[in-house]
Amino acid sequence: MYDYLIVGAGLFGATCADILTKAGKKCLVIDKRNHIGGNVYTEKIEGINVHKYGAHIFHTNSKEVWDYLSDFITFNRFTNSPVANYKGELYSLPFNMYTFNKMWGVVTPDEARAKIEEQKKEITGGPKNLEEQAISLVGRDIYEKLIKGYTEKQWGRDCKDLPAFIIKRLPVRFTFDNNYFNALYQGIPVGGYTKLIENMLGDVEVRLNTDYLQNKKELDGLADKVIYTGPIDAYFGFSLGTLEYRSVRFENELLNSESFQGNAAVNYTDRETPWTRIIEHKWFEFGKDENGDDIPKTYISREYSSEWKKGDEPYYPVNDEKNSKLYLDYKELADKEDKVIFGGRLGEYKYYDMDQVVLKALEVAKALA
């Protein structure tokens, strides 16, 4: 008999398993996939740690979270500095003085600020949609080249048909700083995220290829309590309706080349290019293998944003009014489950950064321990 059955071997589940095991609790971790790590799973291909479910760049301002994870693995010094490609024109992200210089030829912060302020005047009154919201924040030129096409591909809708609240703010820097996250702590686990999760799980028993919802009765009987990190609506058999997500499809390619684009992430911001971005995984670890040698090949992933349907991998919760209300209805049901704790991005239908997942899991596990 186990004290806790933990459904999901991602960051939330691994953190709970670690804290509860250290507190003397007996845990069983299960996952329906054939690997641990959830969406942070990395697979080694030709010496490259490939982020199989999209780019994961760890960043946090929480010393507690950074110190906690650093007990399991060393983080490298990777800093996220993506590049935007608009029809062959390259721009620096987030929007900063490099961006403004390329866009308008301005060289001082005052010149850049004046240009944006002048263009923002186009919108009078409260922004009625995402297009007006974006222009009211950064002006027409940046919107047209760096926001419009990318956002429409991401959401599968015209910017005029998207609500303004999706872009509440846009990072605009009147400096030459192109550190995207601007977090106090940032990096990639040396050796990949799978190694991090392996170290977190330690000697905890893990069963893969195990579908909790298909074997619920039998698995529930193995433990006093359940920590469930799967989709909350699936847990209740979609009885109140289906929560919506955006999904992502990847086209992967191993190339006999030392470098494809010279950067980990390049966003394609024109509407005509079908993918949203290309990830070149080797640059997360500076093109070196675990021995510090240059890797002669490269591995790229083209990302395509797509509408989600049942059976697809859920990535981004659609936190609009309709879905948020439906989640609250499911949460009411969840609160009545005295044996089950719901957590993580799917269990709480919430877009969490990785550090937020770990912080929440630490809070939950410490309260249970």
C-alpha cells in the first residue's frame, strides 16, 4: 500500500514525489506515456538534447525554486534571445533598441519613444480587439511586422477577432538588452531535463505506459491519496463539457550541418510562412556535447500552432470567459473529492511557467508531508 499515488511524471509530480518521499511517505508515480518528464522531456539525438515537446527555457526570480532544483542538476548560462524573421528581415526580440534601429534607423531611446508615441495615436478610445490593443502599445509598424502574423498563426484567428486582453502588455525596452525573460536566474539543465527529472524521482517507484483513467478503480486502491496532474475535465469524464486548448505540431529534421540558423529560436512573424518558429536545439547547450566537443550535426523543429481536438496533446489553455467558467464548474466537483489533489497545468487548467509549477508543487507537497 502506498501513501500517495502520483499521476504524471512531469515537474509537478516529480517535485511532489521528492518532497513526500523525503518526509517518509511511500509514493508510486505513474504516467501514461513511455517516458518520464511530461512536456519537459528531452531525448538525446546525435549528442543533442532535443526538447521533444517544444522549447523549455528555465527562468525564475524565485531563489527558493532555483536552489531547490540546483540540488539535482547544474544549470548552464543559456539566455533566451530570440530572433524574429519577417520575410527575410531579422529583428531582435523582445522589442528593444536593436529592433527600433532596424525598423526605423533611430539610434537613441528618445527617437524610438517618439516614433512609437506618434504611431500609438492611431487608436482613440479603449481598444476593442487585439489589433487595436497592440497598436495602442507599440504602434502600427511593430504590430504589422512582428505581432500580427505570428499571433494569427498562434490562435488561428484574425487579430481583429481576438479579444484585447490576450495582449495586456508587450515588453518594450529602450535599451540594447535582448534578454527575453529578464529573470534573475535562467538556464538549461546540463544534460537535459530528463536527467533533472530522473534525479528528482531518485528511488521512487515509477510505472510508465500506465493510463490512470482507464484503470482508475484498481490504481485508486493502491494508495491512501491521489495527486492528479492530468486534465481536470478528463478526470470527470468530460461530464460538464470539454475544456479547450491550443495545440502544437512539430516537424523535426536532423541535418548534416553545423548550424541551420545560428540561434536556438527564430520566430517567423509573417502570415505566409506556415510555421510559427524554428527551434535549433543544439544552441540551448551552445552547440557542445556533454564532453564539451562541438556537435557536427544539428536538429531543428518547425512548430505549427493548431486547434486542439480530443486525442491531441493539450499545450495552452484557452483562458477566455467561456472556458474559465467551465473550469470553475469542474473545480467545484474537484473540491468535493476528498481523496484527490488536483495540480499542474492540466489539473488546474492554467498556463504555468516551469518555476510556477515547481513552486506550487512545493507548497502542496509540504502541506501534505
